[in-house]
Amino acid sequence: MALIVLASASGSPGVSTTALGLTLNWHRPVLLVDADPTGSSAVFAGYFHGTQEPTGGLINLALAMREGTLAAALPRETLLLDPEAPAERAPWFLPGIRAHEQAPSLLPLWDPLTEQLRALERNGQDVIVDAGRLGLAGWPQPLIAASDLTLLVTRSSLPALAGATSWAKTLRAQFAGVGGLSRLGVLLVDEERRWPAMPAGARVRPYSARHIAKALQIPVVASVEWEPEVAEVYSHGARKPRKFESSGLLRGYRASAAAIQSILGANQAALAPTNGGRA
């Protein structure tokens, strides 16, 4: 089981859409957790197009925690995202809060919920967390600290990088403090396709993955090509455009899922005994 957290430093780089896209293109059973403290309910309003009745989600879990029934309540609060998906990679969803005023009430929940999410290993489930914007009231810092991989999601423009720099420094310090820098990466939402050809030397076009990794001092683990008309299938419940399944964005989600799995595998291998079986 792996716990992967996606978060942003500033702006709206597409964390929720990317987290949902990864979930729906994941290679194993997976649970998407909406831990965004803004209470946007993006999946209900967008992907479900307002047709799915919301559950209490995290608020109900916070109440269950106080009653000592968190483990039993967790499966009751999850919804199947895609009923047509094969069982071997079924995507599930744990709804978040409906208003940002509820976010502080979740602070006591994050640590015990982290333990319950870890326990999903018995079901063979991975967990992808949409943590929203870092540092807001009620943000799920314990989930980030306990993650197998935290990805700072950013677009490739100069304003996006300027906004990400401060939080990149903070995250590097936090993960380095526990010897976990290999559990930190960048997921790049590449805007290159959206920009017209420009004269050489006109430094307003998006920056490359190499430049971004150097600027943030965090490796770029994966990137996706931003295609608004394709992204709106997830973010707004739009009709699928022609060649949806072969679009660059979906190829990016699938390639990102494979890249994330590779990083997780390498990290796990690095922790395995290498002393010939000695304790």
C-alpha cells in the first residue's frame, strides 16, 4: 500500500483535477481522499456533475473518531468513482468538507485517519490525497508527514515557480529532517502546448522540467500536458472529446502513475536489508 499526497503552494495549478485523473488511471485499487481545507467539493460539483448525493465524508469520520468507531465508519463514507472500472483497479472516493469553516474541526482527525488509511493495505488499496493548498487552516500536515510520496504540484510558468519556491524550501527542510528527501517530488502541469510560437529568447514561455527541478531543488517526478478540453471531463463533468483515451493528458496521467510507482519501488528497495540477511 502507498500513501501519495498532492498539494500546491499557491494559485490553482490543478491539484484536484490531477489527483482525480491519477486515481481514475491508477493501476491498483485506490482511494482518493479529498483533504482540501477550502471545502470546494470539486468532485461532486465537477466530475459527478451534481448528480451524486454527497456523504458526510470527513466530518462524519471526525464524529466517529470521538465515538471510537472510526475504523467501522471509514468504508461507509466512501463512494465508487467509476462503477465500470474492473475490480482489480477500482477507484473509490472519500469526500471532504463542504465549507472552509469546517476545516479546523478536522485537526484531531488527521493522525488517527492516517493509521486507518495505512490499514487499507489489507485490502490491497493505495491512497491518493488531494491536500489542496499548503498552510491553510486545518490543512492535513500529518498526512504529508506520513506519506510515502508527497508531490508539490505546480505549473511551469515563472509566476507559478515564484509561488512554489518558499514552500519548496519548507518541505525540503521537513523531509530532510527525517531523512526522507526521497519521499518528496514535483508533479509538473506543463503548459507548453498552450503557448504559441514565440521569438527565440522571449523568456515568457513555460520552463522545462530541468529548470524547475533546479529552481525548487526538488526532482520532477512526473509531468502532464495540460489540455483544458480533456481536463474538463474530470473537473466539470464535460462530455468526452474525440480521442479522449489517447489524449496527451490521459497519457500523462498514466505515465505519471508509472513514474510514481517506480519512485515508490526504489524507495522501498532502499529500505530493504542489504547486509546478506543479517539482522
